[in-house]
Amino acid sequence: MEKINYLAFAIPAFFVFVYLEYMLAVKRNKAHLFKYESSVANISIGIAERLLNLFIAASFYELFNYVYQNYALFNIPNIWWVWILLILATDFVWYWYHRLGHEVNFLWAAHIVHHQSEEFNLTVSARITTLQALIRGVFWCALPLLGFHPLMVVVILTVHGAYSFFTHTQLIGKLGWLEHVLITPSLHGVHHASDDKYLDKNYGDVFVFWDKMFGTFQKEEEPPTYGLTHPIKSNSFLWQHFHYYLEVIEACRKTDGTWNKLKVVFGSPALLDQEIRPKLERRFLQHKSTATAKFKLKGYINLQLGLSVVILTLTTAFWAYINVFDALAILIFVLITLINCGALLEQRKWIYYLECVRLILLFGFVLYQLDWVELIFLPTIVLIILERTFALSSLYKNYVLQYEDI
């Protein structure tokens, strides 16, 4: 067990802090700061990102090391004051990565997911996609390029990321003189706001220096309205990840000429045709009145989400002992489960069939592991027999989906 990944303990720690924040919100009569559907969506996106990142985390370090060994501009020593330079350099790189993520369409397509929530609490910090992490990793290469050792970079990125987790809350008010030095929850709440005066402000992650230097600083005045200027109308795991890519593709399709298409991809989100998203929503989303998840439905979603968290924690802890085939099987099972959670919130009628696929894959994997390959089709046959005998789809609809009137 000497290869256990102790970063796995950060996962239950996350939920401990979320629980404490929620209990404090209840005590202060602010339970409205949490919305069940949004919290499920936030956590689902976070689980997917953490799981997918297990496949690429080692590659990040190898990339940093390659850049450091071959292209480092300076030989920066590992002494105490260098760590101060490193945290400043890290936040400076973050500022420009973050700012460009808001100003360039193909970068915004990855980052927009973080801004979709109309709530602002600790669960929002989990709304990071793997595509965003990949883009961010490219920007972090600037640090080993300068000459900071990759191990130092990884350590400081861990600290940097941990700090930003605590800036996603409304339960901490303004912090006096610290507002002039650090990005506080109040200042980061401004960044997540959709009000005109707050748009494209406070890109820093730890320090306010860069926003003040480059003219993007804004203190909180009126209470912010959180979310996108044009809110998405879905809790779908897939739609939240990919809707903006579809918007960019649709904008390119409607634009003539290669140069003009490139201007769409690398252009500003503010210039994208705002009529595209409503058209895509009419094409892809289920049209119904907004439904509030009932107790039985919540219990079913909670069970699936809890199972995903347990799998993520164990997979992270014992990653060094898991072969590629098993890791891919775990990934597919968890991703289907997360898609299920979003589809259940949407009360999609096709979810039953995805559930059947998940069960077939799960039992098929178990049979394969037991070396009972000849029985690999047994789960499919059993499900067909059960469907014909007990009408499972009807039972599922009546006891799990509980559809609202459309």
C-alpha cells in the first residue's frame, strides 16, 4: 500500500466543508443559497473532472518536466523567497489564462461550465471540466519555462487550487483591508455575477494586484445576480458540458469563408449570435414545465451520486494498482451514472434504456473479470425476460421518474 494516493482524502474533505457550509446556511436562515438540482449538477461535473484527470495528471508533470529540462530560461533555485515569486507568477499566469477564457470563444466553451450555476456556494468550485484543466495545463507550462522546478510548480498549484475553493461562498462577507490584497469570497462573487457592472471583472485567483493593474477590478456594491447573462435551461450533464461548442459550430456553419469562421472560433463571446442558443434549445432540449425533484427521486439520485463519489475516492486512492482496462470500465460506468443523474433531473423518457445499458455493461464486466466470458450475454437476456414478464419500463416510470405534466 506504499503507492496509495493520499490526495483521495481531499474528496471526503470537500463534502465535509460543503456540509458545514450548508448547516451554517440553515442556521442563518439562508438555506436558499443551496438548490438541490444545481448542487447535483455541480458535484456531477466535479466527479467527472476528477476521474478523467486521473488519466492525465501524470502527463502534466511529465510535460512540465520536459519543458523545464529542455527550455527553461533561468535556473531558479529552491530557496524560501523563490516560493513567494512562484505564487505571484502562478497567479499572474492564472489571471491571463482566466481572462482569455472569458474573451476567446473556444476557451470560453471550456470555461463557461464553471459559470452556469445560478447559485454561489462551495459546490460551484467543483464545476471544472477536464477540457478546462487541459487548457489550464498548457498555460502552467509558462512556470517551468521560466525555470521553476516542476515539483515546486505542482506543490504551488495544489495550494493555489485549495485557496480558490474557499472563495466560492456567500457566508463570508467583506473582509476589510484584505479586500485590497486578496481575492475574497465577496470579490470572487462579483466575478460570477451576470450584472452589467460586474461582467468580466476580478480574474485573479489569489491576489487583486493584476485586476487593479489591468483595469478589471470591481468591488461588490449591489448584491450580485449569479450565473450567465443568458442562463441555460437544463440540468443535463451533457448539455451543460457541450452546449457552447454546439453554438460555436452552428455560428461557423452559418458563416461564409474560412477567415470568418476562424474569427468566430477565436472571437469574443460577446459577438456570438445570441439567437443560436434558443434555436439549439428548441432542437435538443425536452420542453416541459420546470419540475421539482420529489423525495423518492432525490433518494434515487442521491444513491447514484453517492456511489460515484465512493468509486471516485477508491479509484483515486488505489490508482497505481488499477490497470488501464479496469480504469476505462470504471470511467464509463461513472460517466453513464452521471449522465443518468442529469437525465433524471430532466425526467428524460429515454433514461430507462440508458439504465439498461449501464446494468448490462456492469454485469458483463463482472462476468469478464470472473473469466465467465461465455456468459457475457446473460445480463441482456435476463433483462429482456424481466421486461417481458414484469414490464420493468412501466415500473421504472411509476416509481422512479414520476413525470410532471408537459
